[in-house]
Amino acid sequence: MTDDDAALRELQALIGAGGWRPFPGPPNALIFLHPWPDGSVDTLAVQAASESLAERTNATGQPVWRHADELTEVIAQLRALPAPDSPDAPREVIPGDSADRNL
């Protein structure tokens, strides 16, 4: 099994777990959204097994969490991310001048 095969399996498992919806995007990427009851949204953008980005925005659309890395690592971070209503969920908005915001 190649790294790409493992990444595809991880992606299928995440999307198959429910709550994720495909979103139209550029032809060179797959984009999935996971809306939460409080209005927060998790977004996963995949360009390749080696290049992906996940982000959570709060109910007002401001980013509160972001991770860019290989797909398997991004999925692991998404799985570890607490639900928005959890006491330990990220809530602080990523500042506009933050290096993290430019990922």
C-alpha cells in the first residue's frame, strides 16, 4: 500500500463517518464541509496526499483553527479537534496578521 492509498482510505473513512458534504471547488482540489449546529464550519481542502488544509470557522465566519500538512496528518488533527460546543474547543480568532492565517 502506498502513502496515497493510505491517505485515500483515511479520507474515505472521515467522509464516511458522516457530517461531511462535498463542496464545489477548483478542478485540482477536493473540498468538503462539516457544518455544526452552532454555525461553526470545518472545511477540508485536498490538493494531493502531500498537500491539504483544514480550517474551522466560528458562526461569524472567522477562523479559529487551521492545520496544513499531508492529508493523513490533517485528518488526524481534524479527528482530535473537539466539537465546537466542547469546553476545550478553539474559540480565539486567528489574528489577521498571523502567519497561520496565510497557510
